[in-house]
Amino acid sequence: MKNLKLFPKMFIQLFSVLGIIILLIHLLVFFFFPISYLEQRKEAITNRANEVSDGMEGKSLTEIENTLALYSKSSDIQAFVKKGAESQSIPVDANIPIDDTVPIDFDSKTNSMIIEEREIKTNTGERLSLLFISTADMQKEAKALSLQFLPYSLTISLLFSIVVSLVYAKAIKNNISEIKNETDKMIALNKEACLPVDTKDEVGELKAQINTLYRSLLQAIENVETKNQEILKLEKLKYDFLKGASHELKTPLASLKIILENMQYNIGKYKDRDLYIGECIATVDSLSQSISRILSVSSLENLKEDEESLEIQPVLLSVLEKYEVLLQQKKLHLQNRLADEKIYIGKPALKIILSNLLSNAVKYTEEGGTIEIYAKEGLLYVENSSASYGSEVGAGLKKNSEKSLDTDKLYAMNFDLNKENSNGLGLYIVSTLLKNYKIPYEASERDGKFIFCIKLSR
């Protein structure tokens, strides 16, 4: 049974259950039908005795006897008039002889006798007792009668159970096969696979649950694939970053080594050691700043889930204090026209963003140039006059763009970290932070000015 397929197994199980039930019902009918048959026979004799005795009321004795004799011949009930106390008594004891007109099978152990007595008056006013006697093997007759129809009913019932078992087993098998076929498609990750739900019973609920589970699985797979793509993209960004960062470190180190070697051997202009020691110190400071920026990138991923609505002006003023000396040395004109504008971001991230934007602006603005910080139409602008940015920010920079931010193309800027004397590291940090907080931004160059704008509202 364990090795059978679902259809034959279900058919055998259903047919066995229905067959046992049908056999039990027919056996009960066979054994209990005689009792019911005997009760019905008694009731029938009683009714006939009442009818015949009512019809004999008020007739003559001769007419009554002739009628009863004729009735006894045409019926299985024997009827006659009691005459005298002894001859008219009908004892139940089978050893006492009875009139020959009453057929009794004394060899049968299941023989039954039913006696009904009625009293009537003749036309002369004489009272007579009429006896109605029926004797037969009721159990034998009942069994014979039941055997006439039980085989047919048993056959029809078994045929019906076969049909029901076939239909029910096939219906269950079809549902299981349908689920199996569709789940095979689901195993193959066929996105079109879906079980049709056309009922509200347990099978329909199971199909709906499988569909829901499969959709959840597809969504989970899609999320994993998206995460994998993001991880690959992040790995590429890290590679590009490290490649550019190494260039930012190697170039000043090579320059520093050349200067020191020339100073060591007193070659040409490098004999003026006091002058070039100052240049070496400036180079070391530049290296320190680059290293500090590189180290800050390692903690950028931790700057998240700390957003709050921050007013930009107080944070900007704290950052500007660090650049006062540099601004004075290059004679730069800073115009801070911010009021009470706010942005939804973490405070440490905002400080890093403003610091890097100001650092690049100070570094690449020509002496006596202008740096403007202002807000307009929901955007924060950091704008500085410079002719050197064209070779600094790479192919991602938009030339002659409008001052409106294209929010349908978020994070479109790709800063080139591999260009010589690149400012890409600082802008890379800014870009990474803004992406981390899902804040749209854009950089552009127009009329000899470099403009970096950030969307304020979410």
C-alpha cells in the first residue's frame, strides 16, 4: 500500500470504507427485517379481523359460516366460529391437534402463530366468537423476501461506491497533480507559475498559501539580487576610491622625496634649504589632510539612522571658524547668505559635507576670488569662482546646466579620483554621505564658476 500511487491508494481506501458500510447496512437489514415483518403481519391480521367481523355483524349463522369458509380458502388467514368450550378453544401448545384447515409446520423452530378473536351478534341476537388464525414461519418468509431484493441493492450500492470512489479519488489526485506541476515550475523559479484558486475550502486555502509563499520567495530572491548588485557596486566604488586615494598619497610623497634628495646633495636651487624645508612641511600637511580624509571614509557607513531636522547656519559657522586663516591668506571673499534653512541629516555628516565643500572651494578658488553659500527654491548652493574645476571633477560634471536639481536622476555625479591634483576625494566623501542619507545633489560648472547644490526638503 505504501508503494502505490495516490490515485489507486485513494480509490482502495474509499471503496473499502464505503463497501464495509454497505455490507453492514445490508446485514442489519437481513437480521432485523424479520422482526419488523412479524409486527407488520400482526397489524395486517388485526385490521383484517376487524373488517371481516364488522361485515358479519347481524347475519345468520349459516351465512356467517359460509362466508368465513370462503374467506379462509381465498386468504392465508383461517377464520371460523367457536362452538363449545373445548372444541372451540385453540391452545398454544403444539402437541394438541388443531383443525386440519389450519396449516402448521411442527418441524420448524421459528414457526409463528397469530390468533385474533372477535365477538359478534347474529340476526337472532345470539353472540358468536370468531377466530382468525394465521400460522407461518415468519422469519423464513422475511429472509426469503429480503433475499429477493438485497442482492440487487447490494450490487447497485457497490457500483455506486465504485463510481463515488473513482470520482473522489480523481478529484483529489487532480488537485495534488496540479499543485505538483505548478510547484515544479516554482522550483525552476518560473515567475509565471501560479496555482489557480477556484474554491474556498482547505485545498483552495493551501493553493493560496503556496502562491503567497512563492511570491515572498521571489521577492526575497529579488532583494538578495539587488543587495548583491549593491555590494558589487560598493566593491567597485571602494576599489576606485583606494586607487584614487593611493594616487593622492603617492604623488606628494614622490615630490617630497625628490626635494629631500636634491636638498641632501645640494643640487641647484635646492641649496636654499630653509625655503624648501617650508615646502616639505606644506607637503606633509597636505599628506596629513589627505590621510585624515581617507580615514574619515572608513567611518562613513556608521553615519546613518541618526537623522534629525538640523538648522544649517549654526553648523556652517562652526566649520567656517577653521577656514578663517586660509580665507585671509588667499584674500577670498566669503558670502554667507543663509537664514534659518534646515536639512534632515545627521549632524556629524553635515559637518563633514560642509567641511569638504569649503575645503575644495578654498583650495581651487583663485586668489581674491569669491565663495557664495546661499539657499534658493529648496536647494542649498555652495558656489565658488574657479577656472580649474573643469579638469578636476571628471566626466560627471554638467556643463552650462540650469540651477534646478533634477531629482529624477539622483546621484548622477561620478567624481574622477585619478586625475592629478584631484579634488575628487573630498567630493567623493560628500557624494557618499549624501547617498547614504538619500539626499539628492548635483554639481555643475557655469560661467567659470563651480556650483554644488543639495536638496533641502525630503
